[in-house]
Amino acid sequence: MAIILIVDDRPINRELLVTLLGYAGHRLLEASEGETGLALARAEHPDLIITDIVMPKMDGYEFARLVRSDPAIAKTQIVFVTSSYIVEETQSLASACGVSVVISKPIEPQAFLAQINQVLVTQQTPALTPVHENFHQEHLQLLTNTLAQKVEELETEITEHKQAEEKLRESEELFRTSFQYSPIGMCLTALDGRFMDVNQTFSNMLGFTRQEFQEKYFNDITHPEDLKIGMDALRKMLAGEIPNAEFEKRYLRKTGEPIWAQVNSTLLKDPSGKPVRFITHILNITERKRAAEMLQQYTSDLERRVEERTIELTHANRAKSEFLANMSHELRTPLNSILGLSESLLEQSRGPLNEKQAQALKVIAASGTHLLSLINDILEVSKIEAEKLQIHPDIIGVKDVCESSLNFVRELAIKKSITLDFWNKQEISTLFADPQRLKQILINLLNNAVKFTPEKGNVSLEVDVNDERDQIQFIITDNGIGIAPDDLEKLFSPFMQVDSSLARQYQGTGLGLTIAYKLTELQGGSVHVESAVGKGSRFMVSLPWDQTHTILHETSRIEKHIEPTQEPQHLLRPLVKVLLADDHEINTMMLGEYLQNHSYEVTIAKDGLEALAKAEDTLPNIIIMDIQMPQMDGLEAIQHLRLDQRFISTPIIALTALAMSGDRERCLEAGANEYMSKPVSLKALVEKIQELVRRGE
């Protein structure tokens, strides 16, 4: 039995040869191309190789040369079976490859088998079994079956081809329909930009007919300023940089009117990858652009109006601040005289007083003090609303601030026989908060509670902790007139009292609760109110309470701010010269007399220029400088004095009726050592003078 390798790229040819050669019982190997056949030959060492000449990748000639070049299979007989017309050139090429037998197709079975037998005999390989009598009938049947299979395959191929053509036809029809009736403008353009076809939507969009479009190029209908956009996109697609381009540009209608469009263009290629045309979708976005421009214009107008309004509000705030400053000055200046003279007279510095005179002066002083508190409340609210009020937190003793606040309202409570109670439930010792503002909050709430509690009532202050929220709570409770539910909402509104009849009965501006509420908010806290008419009210002030932070801060403060041992106070020198600069005659008279009664030598100046001149003449030990004066104000006068080496260290007290945010800072920056606002306590002024003079000695 021989091993025969058949190499042919056509399955039907291999099947025919296998059938013809299979009767002898030899082992048959098959390969569909040269490389596979070469691998089989090297692996199986066949006795005979029958191969076609025309095959893909590797033809029969090359295959034969590779067999002959391999020592392991070089002597294997090779037979060419080919449909090529055998001429001398073919035979010559076969011989050059080491192939001596070439059989042409179509083969004749008996002749073919005889030739193969002859080759095997030459190789001393057992010959094929002779063809039996039924061979021709079987061969015919094989050919018939093969032909039927081929016809069936061809029919299948034709059917698939027809189906493909039908699908192509359907696709083309669908494309034409979609193209023509699309609600979005569409066009086909040649590679040079010439219009090949446009749909009706695009035609209606620009006002040209389809025939007119075919005479135009895309740059003919593009706005001149937007030509570069389309040209750049076309260049990039043709260069293979991008498959498609999307951009916005303006087209020109037939009337010359520009319209905005969103363009999406794609480069179409043939099966070989060669560019053939562009297909472009065009969406009219003119209205969208107009809307965007209107929105932009509206936004610009709004921004301009906001800016103008901001400037107006800034001017209004400035005018408000200036008005409040002027009002403060105008109100505090006469109050300074009223309170100062009352204080001086009550000390009987101008002679002894009878009981009625003393009582009248006390009423004057009390009324002036009340008027001052109202002015302070108004200014405080203005500072808060202008966001000019600053919080300065520090470690404070809870018990101290509570008792100090209670002492402030104790006199009023005693007059009404109201009991004041205080409980520190958990013995809380310290808190990190602004001591001045916390005291102000508690005093306002306590004062309110005492004011609206009838005689022989009760007001309590309780301190507790809300562990869940890390808050410390100050709870002020009274059994006073209470507040109706509908009035609770306006309780913290400025200049608002809950009832007009109450406003006539109880004095006040309605600012105390507003100030307490806003100061609590500034410190990160909140105020909660519970009240019932006729039963009283309960105000709860909750502030953040970080116990760890409080302890650490307190330790640091104690370490850094250990008070130095105070040295014994020295007596003042027998004569201290004071320069008092103030343009208000009553103030200078009142202050001058009071200071002279306390053994000070007083020199009066009525404006800043006169203050500079008299400072040179008298060389005072201390200067009291009003800020608002004619010709040269106090700030400028202080600055001039500090430029003179003789007065560079002379203590200066800035005394002014201004009490707005930033006034203190401006005075200190100008060179003042201290700042005191009118109306000033005469005792406090004398104490400050003594302190500054001692410090300068």
C-alpha cells in the first residue's frame, strides 16, 4: 500500500482524485494549499505527490522546488495535474522543478490511473488495483453527484446574490426616502465641494432649487467669515486625520440673509478605501443663536443693573453709616454734657445740694443713661447689619459672667420685688466665647424678663449642657405676661414690639431681643423661645461647647498671660498739665471744671490748629483730643503731634461722640493711646488720665 498526497485548492478536484485512487486501498492525504502539503510531506514521507499547479499563496512549481530541496523527501515522485494547456514551456518549467509527469485536466480515468501506476512501478511501489467493470458507472455517478452539488451551491450563491441585490436595492430606496424627506437638511457633495444632490429641507432652508444647487459649490453659499471653518474640516477628513467633522457656521440664503447652522459632515469611501464624496447634515440653529444672544444680552444687562444697584447700595450704606455717625455725634455730645454735669453736681463739686436738687439730678442722670442705652442699641444693630461687628472669643468664667449679668438687672428687680435665681446645674466652670457679647446677650434677655414680669414675680437664669449636640445652654425663665403664638415670629425683628399697647406701657426700642439673637448667631449659636400668654416665657440660648478646646485654650492662656506682679502705685506729681481740645463750649466748661477740681492744670483749645499751638506753649503731660473739630480735626492733629519729637510719647486720649465700627481703630492708628466715646464717665476719665500719666513716668 502506497501513501499518496493530493494537493489542490479546489475541494471538488480533491474529492474526484480520492475517489479514483481509493479503490487500490492506498492511504490518501489531502492538502488545500502548498504550505499545508509541504508540512504533510515532511511528516508522512508519501510515496507519491499529486499536485495542482495554479494555487493561491504557493503555486505547484514553488511547491515542487521546496520538496526537492528537502533531503528527507527530495526523491518523492511528483505528478502535476493542471487545467493549463500543456505546451513546451509548461513541460520545461515542470522538468526544472524535478517533475517529469504532467497530466492535463479534465482527466480520463483509465488513462490517469495507468499513468499513476507507471509512476508507482518506477518507484517499486505496489501498483493500483485495476479498474473493475463498474468503475465507469461509479465514476459517472460521482461526477453527477458532484455536478449536482455544484449546481446546488451555484443556485444558493445566485439566491444569496439576488437577496443581497434586493437588500441593496431596499437600502438604496430607504436612503433616498430618508434623504429626501428628512426634517434635517442633507446634501451630497463631490470632493471638490460641488453639490451633487440636496434634499428638500435644505433647499427650503436656503431658498435655492435642487437644480440651482447643482451649479454651485459649498463655498458659494457660505458666509465669507466662516469659509475657513469648512475648508479646515474638509482638509482634515481628506488627510485621514478625522472621519467626520461637526461645527457651526453661517450659510447665505438666496436673498443674502445669513442663517446659523450646525453642520455634521462625513467622508464616504468605496470598498477599496478611496474617498468618493461627502454626506452632510445641516440643522438650522438661527433661532437658538438668537435666543442665546438675547440671553447673553439680558445677562449683561442684569449684571450691569446689579453692579449699578450694588453701587447704589454701597452709597446708601455709606450714607447710612455717615448719618448714623453724625447722629451719634449730635446725640452723644449733648448727652456728654448732661451726664457729665449731673455727675459733677451730684459730687457737689459746685456746692452742696438740697434733697430735691439731688433727686432732680438723679432723674436727669437716669434719663440720660436711658437715652444713651437706646442710642447704643441702635448703633449696635447697625453694626451687625453692616457686618462690621467682630467677635473676640476667649476663655471666660461661666459663673462670673452670669452673676455679673444678674447684678446689672438686680436694682430694677428689687424695685419690682422680683426674685432673681441662678443655677449652674453641672457646675460648668469655663466657656470659650466672647465675654462682652455673651454678657450683652444675657443682660438683654434678663432685662426683658424683669421688664415684662409683674411685681413679686420670679426670673431665673439656668446653665446646663446638651451633651448630644455639644452645646452649653443659658436658660432665662420668667412668669411674666407671656407672648402669643402669632407674635413669636416677629419677636426678633428690629424696632418691633409685640403689641402697641405694651409699647406704650413698657419703655424700649424693641432692639434688645434682636441684638441678643444676632449676637448669638454670630457666635454659632441659636435662640429658642417657649411662651404662653399670662404664664411667662422661656428663652434658651445655645452656644457651641467644645470642652477639649476650652481646656486646651485655657491652659495656653494661663501659661502665656501670667499677670506680672504689680508694683505699688505712685502718687501723681503735684501738678499735671492737661491740654483739652474740644470745640463744644459746654463740654470744655464741664470737663475743665471737673479736672481742675481734681488738681489738674487745664488748657483749652477749640480746634486742631489751636491744639498744636498750645501744645508747643504748655508742653502738657497728657492731651485729651476731640475728633470732630473745625479747621483741623482731631485725627490730623494727633498725627502732627506724633511727628514732633517733643510729643512723640505724650499720652493722648481720643475723646469723641463717634461710636461707629472702626472709629477706635482709626484713632489708635493715628497715634492715640486710648479711645473713649462720649458721653464719658468723669470718674473713668480721671482714672484713665492717672493710669497713662503713671505709665509715662
